[in-house]
Amino acid sequence: MRKEIKINNELSAGKDFLVIAGPCSVESYEQTLEIATAVKEAGANILRGGAFKPRTSPNSFQGLGEEGVKILARVGKDLSMPIITEIPSEKYIDLFCEYVDIIQVGARNMDNYYLLKELGKTKKPILLKRGMSATLEELVLAAKYITMGGNENVILCERGIRTFEHQTRNTFDISAVLALRKMTELPVFVDPSHAAGTWEMVEGLSLAGLAVGADGLMVEVHHDPDHALSDGAQSLKPKRFKKMMEKITYLKPHLTKVNKNEDNNGKL
């Protein structure tokens, strides 16, 4: 049995297949609202958007920070959508607990144990992304830093790992979903956008995640990816996202039924 994690007392990660979608970065209220409206109409459950953007290059767009969090929260409230965004450090926990429905821990912070311990003192759902070079055991142990603090509302996320391959941004470890389902009862989501690094692969990887039993999906969507302030190359346009959601809607009842019938005795 998968652990069920309530989100806003309406959605349940681990019970329903949930889709998180939205822009890589919150650029403005208008931009976020336009994209959010499109992904909600297409069937997305949760709105994503980066406010703090830890980037490899210090010259890259670093996000709107606290203003971005508040913009995302405002759009989420306007559209009645729960929101998720990435927390950069423990000093922002109070801000995130006030405005954010799901707190995302990015790949770069997976082994920031001080942050994980502090998040363990909250009751907010936490989406914990796998580090770029982390083993699955390391990911599960990172989750324990949160759960041992008293917060058992943890969702794991496979977002691709760093390998020698350069045809994709990262290597999407599809087997991680199957392995984690044996290792833990926590819900497992996939992030094909960061795994692929190119929009052409996102749909195929998303359907693969659904097929192997992922509990949810995180996808980046932008109405004008050529002019996005970050990660435009891996962002789906709203029309493509809608077509992908139509396939997911058709396949989901059949695949989730098969996967839920599988015996899973793993425990965190």
C-alpha cells in the first residue's frame, strides 16, 4: 500500500495520480496566471513555479524570490489550485509555511541535512528530489531526515541523474520508480522535464512514468518558451501539454489499476 499524503484536504498523493505543471520560473503575475489557467483547463492538479532559482551559472536568472512566492500563491488562490515551489534554505521556512502548499527540496539540496531536519518539524507536504548523483538509498535516507523529525508527508521525485550521456540533460532512471516502490511506501513522482532537457521527449517519458507505477508527474509548461527566463527548451507549450494530458487521462484508469494490484511490502 502506498502512503497517502493529503494536500489541501482535497488531493491525495499516493492515492490518485497527480499532475504538477507550470512554468520553470515565476516571471510575473500575468505570465503565471496565463500558464496556470491553461494547465488547469488541461487537467493539471497542482501549480508549480520557481521563485528562488539556484542555477549553475551565477549569471542566469535567479528568480523573483519572496515576490515570486507571493505571486504564485496569489495565482493559486485565484484559480483554487494548490502550489508547489522550491525552498532554497531553512531561513525561508516560515515564508513557505504561510504561502506554499507543497515545499519542494531541489536536487542540489537533497543532502542539505540541516534543511531537511527543519522541514521535519513542519507538517507541510515535502517533495524531495533525487540529487544529481545520488543513489536511491541516499534518497531514502534523506527522506528519513524529514520523517524522523515528525513530518511523514514526504513525496520522492526522480528527476534524472548525471551520467556520461550528453544527448539528454540528465539520464531518466525509470527503474528508480520500480525500485523505490519496493524500498518505501512513500509516493514517487517523476520529473521528465529536467531529465530530458528538451520538450520533444517529455511526453514519452511522462507516459513511461505512468506505465511503471509513478504516483505523479511534474512537468514544465510555458506559453512562450523561446523567451522564457529559464529552461524554455524543456517546456511544453500549453497545446502540447493538453494533448499529453488527453493521453494520460485515457491510459490512467487502466495503468493505475494494474499497478495498485501489485504487492508492495517495502517500508520506509
